Amino acid sequence: MTSAEIGYAAMLERFAPSEAVALAAHAEAHGFRGVMASDHFQPWVPAQGQSSFVWSVLAAMGERTSGALGTGVSTPGYRMHPATLAQASATLAALNPGRHWLGIGSGEALNEHAVGEYWPEPADRINRMFEAVDVIKKLFSASLAGRDVKHTGPHFRLESSRLWTMPPVAPPIYVATAGPVTAKRAGKTVDGLVTTGAPRDKLEHLLARFAEGARESGRSSATMPKVLQLHLSWAPTHEEAVRNALREWPNGGMRFAKSDIRSPYEFDQIAKMVRPEDFEGRLLISSDPEEHRAHIQGFLDLGFDRIHLHNVGRNQREWIEVFGRDVLPKLRK
């Protein structure tokens, strides 16, 4: 068995850009490998207080760290056309060869409605996302070959063009999913899968459908990255860990689809109804590092290759140091 690849999840809706960059560097210094940064236009709730531009922050993180850099996740087609997102990704990869992966999702109204476009139903959002992936893949491939490409589809148009700045190898594209249909489609079309912590049976089903899609495209999911973003609440006492979850990450206890809610203030009203028991099965709250170790190991045993951890408290440096010492060295892939 080998040591597990455990990365840091930089939640840009919670920490100012300079602090997020410093925390990513601190995490790497204590054994975390790689960083994924959230792409938000607004925080979930006002108390989280931030929402910086992910591409600027990832570029700065690239200067302060040496591991992988990923978006968790970006949504093409609303705030950013797929061509613009492809350019941002290619530039980051050119600055950091071999380190950047592009995580793409179908999005939430919280972040994407700001530009005033119609917010479609889930099936339309998923179709839109996969068409955007096609546009980005075409741009990457044609640009590496030194030629222009065009696209005309139901959601996007691309006039004959190319990316003039490219890394030697195009960034791999991972699709975020919480549903089996999208997981299978991702297995057929992209390089890897991204999802968030959920009950074991649900994640087993997602991985199985991803593997099924990969087989149908003539590939093996065993060689394709499967990335998990895992939220947790650790503090020196259980009481503090509970308070942190309720105050800093109440959205983690909301047991309903959140993709159609547009305002942090709407989430704030719902947050008043979140109770500690609502986090059960969704976010481990514990002051015991060993309990967290066993919890994380379970996801590695399930088949995830990379796990990016997000501790919901403001005690980031203390948590990074404790987990770097007492948790990460004991995890095995």
C-alpha cells in the first residue's frame, strides 16, 4: 500500500485571497498534496464573507506551492463562455506544467444567475455542461495542433479560432456529479470524476456508473482520477466543532437540492433551521483525529484516488497542523 494523496480544499467563499494562498502553502508544508479551490461568485451565507476570482487565486497558489491545482468546480456557459474558461485553464497550465486539472460542473444559481441569463432545469444544465466540455476539448486539441476550430451547437457558438497560449499537454478535464446518469456520461467523455462526501451506498453507485461509462468508451476507470471533496468539522472540543459547523457551514446540513437558490440571504434564512443532527451522514463532526482518519480511510478504500479536505472552522492552521501530524501519515491508498 502507498501513502494516500490528500489535498487541501481552499474555500474561497470563506477566506480572503491572500489568506487562502497562505493556508494552501501552510497545508503543503504539513503534508497535504495539491489544492482544489472553489469557484464562487457569492458565498453560501453572508457570514462566510468572501468570493474571490478563482483563476487569480490559483495562479498565486501556483507560485507558493508545488502540487496539483484544480477548480472545484467551474461552470462554463453563464459567467464565462467555454472558450474563456478554456483560455483561463490553458494559461494556468502553461504557468504550472503538469499541475493543473480543470474541474467542471453544471452550476448553481447562487453563482451563475448574476449575469441575468435564464436559469434552466437540471437536465438542460447537464446537457449544456457536456456541450461546453466538447467546446473546451476541441479548443485544447486544435490549439495544440496549431489550427483553428469552430463550433455550432444548441447552446454555444465558437467562431473559427484557437488558444494561442497552451501548455505542452492539455489540462485533464474532470466533471463533477452527484447523480448516476451524469457519472456514466462523464466516464464516457472526460478524464476523471469529482464529487463530494455522501453516504457510502450513493458513492458506490456513482463510481460504478462512472466505470460503466468508461468501459463503453473503451477505457478503464481504474486509471482515471476519482476526486472527492470531503467537508468535516474538527476542533479541540466536540462542542466547538458543532458550533463551527452551525455557524460557518450551515449549508452542509441542508438536505435538499440547492442549485436553484439565488441569494446568500435566502440561504441565511434557511440556515436558522439547521440542527446538529442534520449534518449526520453528510459531514463528520468530531474532536477525535482518529475518528476522522477512519472516516477518510473509508473513502480511500471505496476507490477514490484523491481526497481534498475542508475543515469548516476558522481554525485552519491548527487543524492543518493536527491532521498533518496525526491523520495524513496514517492514511493508505
